[in-house]
Amino acid sequence: KMSVPDYMQCAEDHQTLLVVVQPIGIVPEESFFRIYKRISAVSQVNVRDSQRVLYIRYRHHYPPENNEWGDFQTHRKVVGLITITDCSSAKDWPQTFEKFHLQKEMYGSTLYDSRLFVFGLQGEITEQPRTDVAFYPSYDECETVEKRIEDFIESLFIVLESKRLDRATDKSGDKIPLLCVPFEKKDFVGLDTDSRHYKKRCQGRMRKHVGDLCLQAGMLQDSLVHYHMAVELLRSVNDFLWLGAALEGLCSASVIYHYPGGTGGKVGARRAQGGSLSAEAGNRHRPGKDGIGPSTHFLPCSVSGALTSNGINADTSAEIGRAKNCLSPEDIIDKYKEAISYYGKYKNAGVIELEACVKAVRVLAIQKRSMEASEFLQNAVYINLRQLSEEEKIQRYSILSELYERIGFHRKSAFFKRIAAMQCAAPSIPEPGWRACYKLLLETLPGYSLSLDPKDFSKGTHRGWAAVQMRLLHELVYASRRMGNPALCVRHLSFLLQTMLDFLSDQEKKDVTQSLESYTAKCPGTMEFITLPDGLKLPPVPFTKLPIVRSVKLLNLPTSLRPHKMKSLLGQNVSTKSPFIYSPIIAHSRGEERSKKIDFQWVQGDVCEVQLMVYNPMPFELRVENMGLLTTGVEFESLPAALSLPAESGLYPVTLVGVPQTTGQITVNGYHTSVFGVFSDCLLDNLPGVKTNGCTVEVIPALPRLQISTSLPRSAHTLQPSSGDEISTNVSVQLYNGETQQLIIKLENIGTEPLEKLEVTAKTVNTKEKLYGDFLSWKLEDTLSQFPLKPGKIATLTVTIKVKLDFSCQENLLQDLSDDGISVSGLPLSSPFRQVVKPRVETKPINPQESSKAGDFSHVKTLEAILNFKYSGGPGHVEGYYRNLSLGLHVEVEPSVFFTRVSTLPATSTRQCHLLLDVFNSTEHELTISARNNEDLILHAGECQRMAIQVDKFNFESFPESPTDGTQFANAKQLEEERQQAKGLEINSKLDICWKIISFHK
């Protein structure tokens, strides 16, 4: 029984001569295979004086029991033996030569010829002329090996040709021997050798045998004729095993004709070294068995079939015979099916049946008849051979996988390759081959629509069966662990978690992450490629789903730190990019850039923020250890954050920060994380569906940072300026009307750049009250004298707050001294008065709390102002940038004194007069009123008194009169206001009325 199948067999192997190349004694493996490669390169040789080509099949191992089937199919017969040996001394030579003879005896009955190549021996022995031994001084000095092999093959041909001629000649009267396969010999003992049935069987088998010899001798046409005759003879006597062999021979010869490129799938073409070729032959080349070696012409059937034994073309009509005898491509498959069905009748012909299936599949693959090929393969799967070793099982499943791959059954191919992988680590093997198992598992990935690159799974719908893919990935992890490679375990588990997350149950998610953490404790996951021993590179697996990021938004700096560009003299709005107002071409080409570019700037050395909206898809709390930004373009110090996301959280804002160290364009490309011990670099380009407001921002040179603190308490009121600027600090103060207070502001440079420039401005906001005099005033020179302000240093600025609102009141609380008293209300005292034309009320002491008009006296008025500090310094100042810092001032003005009535009386001198003022103290404290050249008047809380002041009469003639021309109404109104203002200042300076609360020492 032939026990070892050759899964690599092809139909064209039927025309080859089998030569075994083996070492004798101890030969270095590398040296042996170097010579073996050179020998096997001579795979086809032109026969001298003929146009036939001999094809040689070399093997370095061949089971002797398979050789016993050489009569059944001659390409299974070892006809040549080449032995290679090391022999360094002459005394070892006899023993070496004896071993050569012993080796020959192993294949003795079938050998046509043999050769011994001796390396390392020198001296007299090497000078003796021998045909079967070749001596070479070393493995490097053996230039004639190929020539020796060609001579050897020529000697094989001579023996082959003589056997062919001997068997092909019809010697009438001679008894034709019965050719047998090994298991038949016992069945034919005692048979009647003179019966017609027996003779036909002998004839049929011999015809088939001669067909084999003709095919090996390069006579395709003759082989076809002999096979046809053998089929008829053997069919008539129901000799099914040999009938199958004759049919397979017919298929092989027809395949060789139809598919000169071969069915083995190797690349290359056999070309002629001489001789003429028909156009048909020139178009049909088939490759050498190993794709190497000297190329020769492949002879067309029409020529080789018409050759006689001496190589002369005797019959040009042979082409007609070829066309009739050669099977069509469809018939080839039918005949294969028939042959295989006959083989199936014999339990001991399992190997022959299996190899015939494989050959048929290779032919069908070329014919692109996949479904029929799969039927042959299915048959091959179920052919029962003897108990195979694990290694043979691996080989069998691997070849089945390759054949399924060839016919396009990728998943079926992957299925068998996976079985082969599992076989590598079978429990029965003492030392399981986990490396081989892992390698085969990797080869199954494409069949299951898997790859090792997570990018293939980032877009579109999921391809393949997720359940099978997860099983395979788990097996890769297990094989990696058994190989002792934790880095591979981490990479495959990461890939499983990243790509199969949607298909994992909650429990599986927990199990996978626990396994991953146990592996990463020994070997953290990185973003490096892992290179396997065979050169395959495993790309990194970033965890873009742990957590899932939905949006990325670059944030502007806080208002107080935002840089502003100083306006140039040319004007900021003049664009120098294009002379056109609008160009659709420019707009279109810059569209993408504009969507990515952001209209604010970051500042070198200042902390910048990027906000991510993330969520956790896991059914448990997700801890992200080390989350930071990935940037390009500017040197950037990322300040990583650690966060903990609750189970299956909704969208959750995460702010990542960093400090740009240099200036220029900075692009935020993504973020990095550390989850379950795996470090990931997640690039935004690889994240589908992430919303962003742009990723590129300009970093301008460093600017100083100013921090202000004041002597006043912070205010609960937040000012909302109309311009939209934010106020960094709000302070508040309570003052009485007419009071003055000093506000000390500390200016501290908390940045790293010197503060070189400072401008302070103030504006009053949100007030309906009319202010008199300077509300806020300061002297900046004292402060600027401390500049440039080094980092960490403090300068002070004193701001004077003066609140002067209207002191007049609408109520006449005291009766006039004289009915003819002239009312001069409207003239300003310490501030311009409003016109008071009101009826007098009854004279009585009034308590403000009891008065129905109490609101007029106790109403607190609010003043709000913004102090704006515009400052700059350092490299940012050179580039024309500055910062704004605003201080909000909230002043609550309580009423102090009111002048309720003003009148005059003549004095003794015509140049003077008495100014009578009704003064009301609306505070809860005792206060004194003083005027120039007058005694102080003491007023109790809520008390109203009249004070008389002797003053010189005023002369207003020097003030311009109001124009009478109504055409210039706006100018007239403005002029009148200026006139009133000037008069008020004049009166105020002469009166110099002041109040003081005694208890406050104000």
C-alpha cells in the first residue's frame, strides 16, 4: 500500500523522470541544499539529435514503498539516484563507496543509472576515470556539476528509450508479462495465464505502461494512441484499477497539450535552446517545476508525435491523429471523474485517488470551474488514508487550503488552514509548534475578511462574520501567549477590543479588558510596529473608541489674555492678497484651508485649551490615565490629564491643555491616551464623524501677563459692557455725594516677559446720572517710572474717585425770608442746579422717614465705570500685539446734603450780596457745612437750615452770549451748555462750599 501522498502533484508530472538526490554520511545541510539547488535547476534537457525534451523531477526524500508503484505509473518510479558525500581522506573512500552501493540497492530494481558526487577528496583516487563518480575539491569548486547532470540525464534517456522501444515492439509469440501493483500480487496466484481474459489484461496493462514511457520520452502523440488502446482493452476485461490509470494517463497527456503553461501555478516558461518551432509551439510554453534552470523548447505534439526512434519526421499526417486522440478540456474532467470513481473501488489506492483529485482541481482552477473543483476537493477531504501523523495532517489541510484558495473559496480555504494551525498544537504532539500554529492562523485572516490593520475597520459596515473573527483573534492571542510573546498578545487583544467592540457582550467586554490589563502589566501596549520573524509588520492599534470622541474644539484664551493687534496706519481692513473684491476661484481653493484655520490666536508660553466631547461605551467606569494633545508645527508641551468616565456615560466635556513653546502655525492632529495599559495615539484624520471648528491656529510671540488687585472689596455686581468685553475683576465702593476716595491698584507682572507699555483709559457705563467734574483721575507718570516691570514685580497706580452728582432738590422746605426775594435758582453752587419752580410747602421739621417724598432724599444712586489697562511687552510687543485687562468699578452714591432753595438779598455794599441757601442733611450723621470766609454750619441728621454767604457780585459779561440765529441750533445748544458750565465753575470756585461728617473724619 502506498502510504505517503504527494499533494504537490500536477498532471504534467506524468511526463517527468523521478531522480532522488540524497546525502551519504554526514553532509552539512547548507552545503547539501546548495548543491541540490544547482542539480534541481537542470529540470529539462534537450535530447541530442532529436527535438524531444526530457523533464526531470528531483526529490531529496522519497518513500521506498511508493517506488513499488512504479509499474502502475512510471513517473512514480525512481529511475535516477544522485548521492552527495563528504570524504576528506583516501582511507575513508572504500567505506564511502560501499555506502553508495547500499543506497543504490534501496531503489535497485527501478534505477536506470546513478551518480556519486564526492567533495573534499584529492589525490590518486580522483584521477581514475569513472563515469558514476565525480570528485570535487570543495563545495565552492564544482563548476561542472550542471554538465555532469546533463550527461547523467542523457544516460537516463538512453535506458528509457531502449525500454520504450523494447516494450512497444509487438513481439508475436512472446508472452507479455502481467504488470501488478503491490497489493495485487497475491490475488493473481493460480490464475489461468492462457485465457483470453488474462492475455487482454496483460496487453491492456502493457499498453498503458508503454503510454507512460512514451509520455516520459517526449512522444505525446504516441502516448495518446497507447492510452486509448489501453482504455479499450482494460474496459473490456473490467480491470478497473488500471483502467483508471489509463484514463488518468490520457487526461495527463491532454492537459500537457492544452495547458503548456502547466497547472502547478509556478511562474516561468520553458523555452527552446535550438531547433525550429512552429508558430503554435512558440505560443505555448510551460514553466519548469522549480521555475529555474536552463530553458528549452517545448515541442508541439504534431512534431514529437511524428518522430520515429531516430528523430526523423516520417509522417506529416500525424497532426490529424493528434486532434482525434487528444481529449477536449471538458472531456479531461469527465475522464478524471471516471478514473477517480474506479480508484475509489480499491481501499489500497487511496493515495492514487487523492492525488488524482488534486490534479483535477488544479486543471479546473485554470478552467475557472470553481464549483466542480470544490466537488473534487470535497471528495479528497473524505478519502480515508491510513492513520496519518500530525505532520502529515498539517500538510494535508494546508494543501486543501491552498487549493480552495486557488479556486476562489477564500473562507473554506481559511477554514482548512485554521484546522492545520490547530493541528500544529495538537495535545498528542510532545512539543507543540506554536510558532507554526501562529503563522498559519495569520494566513487565515484574509479568508475571514480580517486584517491586522484597524484602519480597515474604521469606515463603512463591518465585513465578515464577527463571531468567527473574534474566535480567531482569541486563538491568535492564545498562540502568542504560548509562544511567550506578551507584546503580540497585547496587540491582538487591543485589535479585538477596538474592532469588535460593537459585537462584544457586556461580560465579554469585562473579560477582554481584564485579560488585556493582565498582559499590559508585563508588557504595556505601544504605538510601535511589531515585526514578526518572517518580516510581517503588525501596525499599532490606537483605542479610538475608548473613549469615543465626538467633537474637538480649540478654545480661545480667556478675555483678559487674548492678544490684540495694534492698528497700522494703513488700516487693518485693507487686504493685500487680491485686487478683486470677490473671486469664486480663490474662495473655492481656500475653502478647505479656511474651514481648518481659526480666527483667534494662541500665545507662546501661555496655557492653551482644547475641548473634547467624549463618551464611554463600556458598561463599567473607564479610567483614562494619560490623555494629552498631539500637535505639529510648533514645539508644544502637552500637560496630560487623567479622567474617569462613568459607565455608558453621555457626552462628557474634557479639556486638554498644553503650552506652545515657540511661535508659528500649530495644528492639533489628535490626542494620546493610556487605557488598560495600552498607549494610543489617536489621529483626527482616522476618526470618522468627529466635528471640529478647525485644527490649525497661529501662535504669536510671548506677551507679559498683568494681574491687578485693589484696596477695595470685590463686587457682587458684574458689569456687562456694551462692547462685549469681559471684565476680569469687579470692585465696589460706597460713597456720599461729593466724597472723594483714593483707589490703590497693584499691577503685578505674573508672566515671564517684562511689562514695557501701559495705557489706562476709563469710561462710565450704565448711568443716567449727570456727573460733574472728573469722576476718575490718575497720574500715570508715577507708575510708568517703575517700568519696564520685570516678571514678579509690582507697580502701583493711584486712581482718585470723585462723585459729584446733582445737589439740588425739588422741595422748598423753608419759607422765604421776604416775599420779594428774587429766586435765582438755576445758578450753580458746587454743581449746576436744575430749574426749581415748585409751590412752597408748610414749614415744619421733617423727618425723612415720615415724609411721603422720602425717596428723593434717601435714594442711593449707582455709578459704574470700567478702567481699561492696555499693556504689552516682550517679543509680542515687537510684533505689534497687546493685551487688555479691565477693572469694573461699581460705586453706590448715597445722598449727603441737598440745596432745596437758593435766593439772594442785597448787602450793605453794592458790590456784594447775600446768597441764601436752604441746606438739608439727608444722612444719618451730624455734619458741618463750610464756605469760603464763613463760619461752619452744623446740621443734625435730617435737619434743614438756611445759611447766608456774603459774596461779591458776579460779572458774566466776559462769557459769550447765546447766538440768536436759530439756523445753527445744534451749535447754539452746545454753546449754551459750555456757557453754563463756565458760569458754574466760576461760582463754584468763589463759594468753595464743603461738607464734612464729623464722626467719620471725612
